[in-house]
Amino acid sequence: MFTGWIPCADTLSVTVPAGDTLNDVDYLTRLDPQPVDSVCGILFFDYDGDCRKDDYEPGMANWPVELRFFNPVTQDSIYLNGETDADGHFCIDDLNSLTTEYQGTFFGAYDVPGDGQNCRTVCQDGQFILFPNNSVGAFIPVGLICDTLPPCPIMEVDIATAGIRPCMPSTYTVRYCNNGALTAENAYIEITVDPALSVTGTSQPASGVNGNVYTFQLGDLPSEFCGDLHIYFTAPCNDPLGTTYCSEARAFPNTDCRLPGPDWDGSEIEVQAGCTGGEVQFRIRNVGSGNMTKALDYIVIEDNVLRMPGPGSFQLDAGQEMLRSFPADGSFFRLEAEQAAGFPNAEQAVAWVEGCVTGGDTFSIGYVNQYFLPDAEPWVDIFCLESVNSYDPNDKNGFPRGYDDAHYIGQNTDLEYVIRFQNTGTAPAIDVEIRDTLPVQFLDPTTVRPGASSHAYQFDMQDNGVVVFRFPNIYLPDTSAGDAASQGFVKFRVSQRPNLPISAQIRNTAAIYFDNNAPIITNQTLHTIGINFILVQSVEVLRPQIEVTVAPNPTTGWANLTVGGMSTDEQLTCTIWSMAGQPVLTGRFSGTHYTFDASSLPAGMYVFTLQQGGEVLARGKVVRSVR
């Protein structure tokens, strides 16, 4: 016997053939008793994730729901709204006024702010139903999965822009949210705009401006409250194309509920970078309240090469700093420093310099976005973008872009995707929808964090890792209104599955829908998981006037070490060491050459020493590559 709740219709008569069953019969779409006059359904907590409401799964009370009715002839949409009752049921009536040209409906359910939970739909949050004359009403069951929010305020911020072009106006969108269960009191945002950009205005008055740092007071932000603000700017006219501009948004309070590890020494490492007095300068500072109890490592990258000697080490008391300087020869420099064990958040100590050059105007470009940015915590976001003259209006970019042609990134590095779209048609696009099917074997869909965008959107995560951004009633002009007016973008962040295998390739595309047209498929992004993939400045010569080369480096197997500029009357030897200090290969030179096979070594970085008569003549690094 069927005992479920039947909305939207009166008494129904049904004949059941012998041997048939009443299980899973959708009476309201099989029978045709009356013209459509209502759409009803139930929202429920889908504990088991099977998209069916079981008796033990409660309905979701007082949730807002929305129906969209679409006319494919006029490209017009009508939106009707309702709310679930105490048992999760909803019914939106009075649909008789709709003409038959409105052929269907999309259903949406959206998270309730302030309930201390973060909820998302499973399987589907929408359903398309045709409504010809004399059709019946429809019943839509929608399952939800909810996570309890952290018992504190969690400020999250995101900053992005669609593109930066020389001499052209652009806009940063800054999205902020309180994703904790408690109110964020006296919240504010600091936006540090790249000093090379000229700010021309803001969408709301800044409470303070200090150079290129703009502060915006937000007041008390309740749980699950989100907002947007905009920074309008113009890029320099004379900077070389490909110059990278980096801007940062930081939200306060910048604390969370995590506790430090029991072995944390109270230190907090910060790196600052600058171009001063013909030098690239890095300051490694301990801005924490405790002295470092053990030395930590740092590395320096020049363009795409790891400098030697390295890694260096440092140990600083609270308030102390260490200075490292390099010639201002136009190279890109980046310094990464470790944090102490037990440090209570994911704040990374990283800084870089591009465009620092003395006696010329040529400098290295294109390296900033190869590497991860120090914005792992939700309350800080850094967005770096190179200037271009034009770009594909419907595309997808992944950040960091990754190293080399394989776009190598490290394990457990978050990815940020920016999807850009443009209406290249001949009429305004009323609705735009972006659907991005994540490769769920590599990326965890439960970690998706929707971010900044050009226009207001509705976000949804569907089954099988489908990320959906909807822009209803966007009325995006076509290109006859100009490039800027016809474009938009959206950005989101997602985490890798933990400890992906080396050489795993993460490929991803997105589909962009304009109204009822066929989707536009973006380019495919690629990221490859690697370790120690950065080239090394492979040799540090300790005896003047000799030359030492290692090729190929990195290597997948055989490599050759060659010495020049010295007598080889006395036997030369080479020892290759693991990073743990254990010798793994030892051999003698044949004249000025030593050939070795690294194929038996695990992938990673190794140190070699070149000796003659007990004297170390040179040392360096060699990488056993995964390629």
C-alpha cells in the first residue's frame, strides 16, 4: 500500500495490472487529471546520500525554494519563490496564469543562513519538467547533506579580476564571508593593491587608505553572511606585456578554532621582500611571541632554478630577523621559509620579487604563478595575473599554473580555477550557467570554496563532483555593448585528494551555457603531481677556475658529471648522498668524466661531492626525476 504524501492533486483513480507493483510510481506525472497548477516537493536530510527519502531522514524546515519557468521563444524567465514547512514540504501554487509557452521549470534550494550548518544538495538540486497543455503537477524530492560549522567566526575572503590590460580600466571583485557558527565582531578587510596599479575608485567608501592599502569596515557579520566590494583600477601603459600584478585581500578577525600543537615553540615566521639599493632583499622575521627552539630551512628560487648553496638555515628569537640579498639583475627571486612544528595554522612564509633590475629595463616575467601563493588560510587571498592585450573570452585558468610543460605542482597543493565568459551572440544573455565536472579521483568536491565573481551567482554542488554557478537574470549584454560589459568571470578553490600519487595528471574543463543554447566548452587545464621538480643551480665550485657540469639534470637514469680547467693527474672521485646524509652512489672519474646511473634511486633530490686527494673541489645537487 502506498502511504507517501501526495501533494498538488485530489483523489486519483488507478488500475494496477496483475503482478505489478506500486513501488516508485510517480502518480502525478503518469496521470493527467488536470492542467498544471502547482509544483510541490520535499527537502530532506539525505543521511545515506542515496537521493531517496527514508523514514529516518528528517525534512528540512523553513528552507527557501525557487522555481524558474522558461520561455524558449522569448528567452524570458519567471521566478516564483516559496518555503518549506516544518516537515520539509513545499507547494508553489497559482501556476494557471502561466501560458503554455513556458515549457518547463528549474527548481533551486539554497542554504539557510545563521543555522550553524553548511548544507549542500546531493544528486540534483533541480529538475526540468515539460508542461504541455493539460499536464499534471510535479513532485520533486531533494536531498541535502549538512556539516556543522566551526564554533567560532571564520572569515573568508577572495579577490580576482577577469583580466589586466595596459592602459585599460579593470575591476577587482572582493568577496567576503563569515563561514563560522558565531558572529564575527568588528570585522574589516584590508586590500593591498599592487603598487604599480592606479586605483580610480571603490564600490563603497574606504574607512582608511595608507598608500596602496585600503581598509573597509564591515561591522558585525552574522554566521554565513557574505558580501562583495569592488576596487576599480587602471594598469600602467608602459609596463612590458606579461608583467605580473599581485593584490591581496585579508579579512579580520583572522583567527579560528584550531589549537597549536603541543610542541609549538611560539614562533611565527614571516618573509618580506623588496628591491632596494640595487639589490633584491629578503627579510626572514620571527614575528611570534616565542623563540625558535631549533633551526629551520629556507630555499631561494631564481627564475626557475633553485639556487645553491641551499637549503639555508635560520634560527631566530622573537623579534629577530635575518637579511638575504641578491644582485638586482632582473631575475625573478622567490624565498620560501619553514614554520616551526605545531604552528597552529597554514600561514606560509613566502615572498618574491619581479622586475628588480639595475642599469636596464629587461627583466624575467612569467614565473610568479608557476608556484603556490601563501594564501592557504581562508582569511587571506592573493591574486596574481599577467597583463595581456587580448584573451579568449570563454576560457579556464588554473592556479598555480605549475612548473614546466607538465605544469608540476606539489602534493596537497590547493588549486584555484578562474572561468571567464563573454556573450559573443547578438542579443543579451538572460541567464548564464557554468558547470564544471571535477575529476573526483584527484580533487575532493567537499572542499570546494566558491569565490569572487563579476556578477552575483547561485552556487551548487551536485553529485559526481559537478560544480554549478548560476547567474539568473544576469542580462549580460552582447559584444555590441563593448568587451568589458559583455564579459564575466567566477573563481573557486578546491583541494587535492590527500597524497596523490606522483605523476598523477589533473585535467579539467568547464561548460558555459548562455540561456538555452548549446554549451561552450573551455580549454582543458593540466596539473601534474611531482616532487623536487624545480631545477637546481647544480654546482657550487670550491676551487677557483674549475668548471663542473651535470647533464642531464634532472635525470631519469644515466647522467654525466664533467670537470674542466684542472689537471686530472690525481684521481677524482664522486659521492652522491641522500638528503638524509647517506651515501647512495660512489664512483671514480675516467679522466674528466664520471657517468652514473640514477634509475635505481627513488625520485627526489640528492647532493653530490667531487673530491681529489681528500679535498672537496665542488658540490651540488642532482634530481632523480619522475619524468
